[in-house]
Amino acid sequence: MAVKRIRVADILDQLNKEQRQAVEAVEGPVMVVAGAGSGKTRVLTYRVAHLLNQGVDPFNILALTFTNKAAREMKARIVQLVGSADAKNVWMGTFHSVFARLLRSDAHRLGYQSNFSIYDTDDAKRLIKAIVKEQNADDKVYTAGYVLNRISAAKSSLITAEQYNMSEELLLQDKMAGKPLLGEFYKLYKARCFKASAMDFDDLLLNTYILLSKFPEVLIKYQRKFEFIHVDEYQDT
């Protein structure tokens, strides 16, 4: 089925004055602040389409969203606006999906295979249950959900297992909470995931940060590649 492409002139005509101003502002950083339902995601979508119509290489455009549904809807809309050939080459998706794609290319620098596995929440909990059992710890004190949430919170704060176990403050918090083994479990969990060449969802974010921080040549590569970076719902990052 052929996709009906919208004429270039008509793209901007579909926007109100404020939306059009945001779409056409392509030089330097831009933040769009607006209330719910006012068209922020629409602006992001049309801005990508506008850049493509201005001749920007789709491989140089990055668009990050928070849900797969939003990413699919945005890409479908851009296909309608500018055609599938350009739209399919835009790097667009959730933080996790885009970072997983990035890591497939460069995770070997961190010691992972390029075809590393991605553990979902159930996979992670099963591994944690096994570790708790192997360490003869009380699984009623160290429930898989609690341990995973503690590890996830650390990773979200960009704290590795090594840094966690070197933090007197974090270890004291665990001791005061009656769960002094959390640091050890984080270390064992990290080691078991690494041995299996697997990452959980939080690892996709943490390992991308580590990759770009530890290897400046990789950072420079993506800085040069992504000339236009768009983040939907930026306030939630």
C-alpha cells in the first residue's frame, strides 16, 4: 500500500503559530514548555519531518521517547509526512531501545558480546532468588523484589556495584535497615549477569553512560553522528 506523502509546504501549515515557531527553531538548544494536550509530541514529530525536508540526513537525527507506543506513532506520522525511506533511518525509540542498539555496536569495549541478552524483570528476579538461596540468606528478608529495587535505584543514580560497596553511607543504610547483604548481592548479581553476557533494563542506561564516559572516541563518534537530538517528555529524564 502506498503512503500518501504530505507536501512540504503543507507540513508547517498544519501547526499553530507557537508550534510552528518551535518546529522552525533548529539552531541551538530548544526547550518547549507547554501544558498537557497542547501538542508537544506533535511539535517533536513535525520538527523531525521539517529537518528531513530541509535535507538533513536521517542518520543524523535522534528522537527519544518514553514508550514504544509513542515511538511507533511518531514514526508512522513521520512516514506520512515525508515518506518511509527517510523516516525508517531516523534513530527513534525509547531510551532503552535506542541505547540497546548503541550498545550492540560497542558493548564489546565493556567486555560484553554484541549479541548480549536482555533480562526482563522476571529474569532478574529469578537470578536474585538463586543468589539469595546460594548465600543461605533469608528470602523473607531479602525478597527478590526488594533486592532488585535497591539495585535498580543504585543504577538509576549511576552507582555501580563496585561504587556501592565502597560507599560507607549506602552500606550503613542497609545495615540500619537490617539488610547488610544488599551490597554483596548487587556485586554477585552484576558478576552473574556479566558472565552470562546479559544486561537488565537498568544496565542499558548505566552501561551506555559508562561506555560514553570511559571511551571518549565512542562519545565523539555519536556526538558527530547525532546533530539533532530530540527528547519527548524531557522533564521526566
